[in-house]
Amino acid sequence: MKKLFEELVSNANIEFNNTNDLVSLEQIKSKFLGKEGSVTKLLKNISKIKKEDRKQFGIYANSCKSQIENLLKNRRNHISNVYLNDKLNKEYIDVTLPGRGFLGGSIHPIMITWARIEKIFHSIGFDVADGPEIEDDWNNFTALNNPIDHPARSMQDTFYLDMNDNYGKKLLLRTHTSPMQVRYAKSHKPPIKVISPGRTYRVDNDSTHSPMFHQVEGLWISEDISFANLKFIYINFLRCFFEQENLDVRFRPSFFPFTEPSVEMDMMFKTGPNKGKWLEISGAGQVHPNVIRNFGLDPEKYMGFAFGSGLERLTMLRYGISDLRNFYEGDLRFLSQIK
Ligand code: PHE
């Protein structure tokens, strides 16, 4: 009887030692200790044992069971330890190696330009105002003297929303920062001296246009602000911005419904693949009397200039960049060059 149990223990030991993985170990366990396992079966037979031998049988059976359980536990620990050590060896980390380091972020070139512009205009007494990118028809077009059939309103270049304003007109993504002229002038008393940088949107996409771009609006309204003031302020702004005295800048007569007379200002690339080429940077002019009226002011008394400049354009000129889409591709090789 004793032998029988000893054999069982030694068989279990051999079989446990033959496997190296936990899953098959559990299967082997059930061969001995499971419902149909040999130890279980033996125990079930206790009734067939002679009465006087039963006690001894019980002692042997229990000891056999606990020996097998011990063997199993040891084998389980052994296999897990081997597995763990193996893993530790393979995934060894040398904590004394120098770190990989991480890239410091940098400010986006357009934001650098934005901050520079604010700083320069702030230093000569301009307020800085922020406004909504979703605009209504009044502020974006009508108040700015845009006739109903003006091409700037056409579906081709404006992103309209499927949502109306209080007057039943479609809301839109502002096509320029000029609505800020109206918003600011209506809520401030003259003299009005403000810039308003921000994002603007048009259905446009090529090397000098992107569907989302940045402009800065400038507005100075008082009793005697002339076109000559515009020229002086703007050219000196450019000198500060580009940190150069001699810039090639030209004013071309142009048309905007909200200024009269109107100009477009161009600047020449001094560096980069476009060196020697002109790039339009700004629209500007003397604010139209109808617009002054829409500010809630008397055009007989108040006059002044407005301008709207492209931040991408100014950035392109400053760093000699030929394609504005570079700003939006997120290529670190490009972005990290501009500090
Ligand atoms: N808003 C005009 C544009 O987007 C620029 C502009 C601003 C022109 C102010 C004149 C005065 O092109």
C-alpha cells in the first residue's frame, strides 16, 4: 500500500519536472489531483479497504496528496522564476546609460511674428484686441461697405456655416480681421488706436495662400489721421519688424470697399529662393466715410487709416521662405530652423 502511494509521488515528480511551462503543468496536476486524477480515484476507493487498514490508508493518502501538492508548488515557483529571470535578462535596462534626451519645443514662426507685431505696436500706444473667428454678415461685410454683390461675398472664397445670425444671414468664418475695426470702434471712444491679430479663413490654397491664415488689422481713427500717418507708421513698423532701415516697399493703388483711397503694399524678398521678387503684405487705406458712420461716428469729424497685413507673408519675407504651406506641415526640419 505504501509503495503504491510512493510510486504516485515519484511519477508526479517526474512528470512535473518534465515540463517547463505553467499551462501544461496545470494539466499534469489534474492527472493526479483533479476530479478524475489518480490520487482522487484512490481516495474514493477507501470503502473497499479493509476496516483495520483504513486508518493507515488515510494517512498514506493524505501524505501522498500533500507531497504532490508540494512538488507542484515548487515546480510552479521554479518555472515562474526561470521565466522572470529570463525576462529580466532580456529586458535589461542599463540605468547608468545617458538618457535619450527630449526635444525642447519651440514657438511656431507665425506666433513669433504675432508676438513681435504686438510688441512693436504696443510700444507706440496701440491697444491689442481679440475677436471672434465666427462672424456675422454685418461685421464681416455689410458694415465694411461691401455691396451685396461684391465678389468677396461669393461662395467660392468664403466658408459659410449652416447657421444663421439674428437677421437670418448665414454665419461665416471671418475672411479677414477687418470686422474687428467695427467691433472695436463701436465699443471704444476716439481716438481709436488698435491692432487686432488673429486667424482668418478663405477657400484658397497655393504657395502664397492657405485656407486658414493670419492677419493683423490696424486702425487709427481720430480727427486728423491722414494717409501720410499711415505711411509713416507702417514703414517704421516694417523697419522695426525686419530690423533693417533700407527696405524695398511699394504702395500700389488698389480697391477695398471699406477704404478710400486704398492701397496694397508690397515688399521685396531680400533672401531666399524668391530674392528680388515682390510679395504683397498688406491692404490699407483711409477708412471710408460709410464705415466711419457704421462705427457710430461722424465722418465729418473723424477720419483715419486702417490696414490688414498677412502674418504668413511677413514671416516669409523675414526668413526668405518661398512657400507658405511650410508653416502648416509640421515638419520639424523646417520649424526648428526658425527661432
Ligand atoms: N481686409 C483686407 C483684406 O483682407 C485688407 C485691408 C484691411 C484693406 C484694412 C484695407 C484696410 O485683404
